[in-house]
Amino acid sequence: MKLDITLFGALPFRRVSKTAKRQRRTHLKKTAPTVVTCPNCGATVAPHRACTKCGYYKGKEVIKVNKEEK
Ligand SMILES: [Zn+2]
């Protein structure tokens, strides 16, 4: 009886060795998130986003931030 290859779908031709797997994964690493300093209040904020501490973006208050937490 001949095995029907369509039952299995796409499979790796051969096992990837530990070394090959680890060498491939040397390019996969976590990077620190990019942050900028808010020119209004000096807090560390995400770039191209309104400041979460003072609500300012491009020198204007664009969102209201609850300031009771100070
Ligand atoms: Zn700010």
C-alpha cells in the first residue's frame, strides 16, 4: 500500500540539528523599547505619542490627564 502524501501536508525534509537551530536563533533577541523625554514635563514617554503624564504633544495639551495621582 502506498502512503498518500496529501494526508501529512508540508513537513520539514529533515530534522534541524541543535546547532543549526541555535545558530538561526542568534538573530532573535529582545530589544529595549524606544523612549523619549517629554519636553513639557520631562517624563519618559513613547515617541510620537501624547505624554501620558501631562497630556501634551507638540507643545499643546491634547488629552486631559487625571492629575490627582501626584
Ligand atoms: Zn509630559
